[in-house]
Amino acid sequence: MTEPAAPRPISPTGVKIVPKRRRWRSFFLGMMILLFGIAIGAGGTVVIAKRVILHAIHHPEEAPKRMTERVRSKLDLSEEQTAKVKAILTERQKEIQALRRRIQPEVENELQKAKEEVAAILRPDQAEKWRERFDQLRIWFPALPPDGSSSPAKPEEQ
């Protein structure tokens, strides 16, 4: 017949000795959990950062308020200083938007030329992929809204 399994050896302190292969398995499992945690954390950070950046790009009218709050907290501004800084930044933002509106048609024309000139030297399948990729990247450089509108048009709305 078969003999019963021998009991595990006990160390002088009275603790059972764990075989080394279990230690490696535990170490490997721990490292996998750590790496997956890092990957999930990094992925989540990228998603959140992208949303925040795109929101800032598509809503430039909110920039003076955000900038004022940051300056107020970093420089410990008084209420009077905060109000003046906000007024200055709001006025500068309006001027920057007006400047962008004036040059936007030229920028759009140059972007369209670049898109088509590159597409002209590519094979038809490459040109199609190029145009799709180019249009996807336009989300980072949206056209400005007409005067009176607060946020830029999204590329799919153009």
C-alpha cells in the first residue's frame, strides 16, 4: 500500500518551512499585480489628462478664470488684485481670440494645402489613411467659432 505523505519539516522556531518554488510564485504574482496596477494607473492618467486638455482647447473662454485662480493661489493675491488680474486676462483673451479669428482662414488654407500635397504623393490607400489621420489630429487644433460664440467648433461639426 501507499505510505502517508511525510509531514513538512518544522524550523527551530516552530514555523513550517515553505518550499522555495512557492516563494517564486508569490513573488511573480506580486510583480504581476504591481505591473498591472502601474499600467491601469498610467492609462487612467492619460485618459483624464486628455479630457482636461481637450476641454481647455475647446473652451478657451474659461482660461482667464482658471489662470486667475492659479495666480491668486500662488501669489496670495488680495480680492482687489484678483479682480484686476481677472479683468486684464479676460481682455487679453478677447484680443487673442480676435487675432486668431483674423488669421484663421490663412491657417485653414495652409493646413488644407499640406493635407492635399502630401496626399498627392501617396498611393490611393495611403492617401485615404493620411486624410483620416490628419482629420483625427484636427481635434487638437479646432477652428474658432464665429464672433459671439464662446467655444470652438469641433472638427466633426465643421
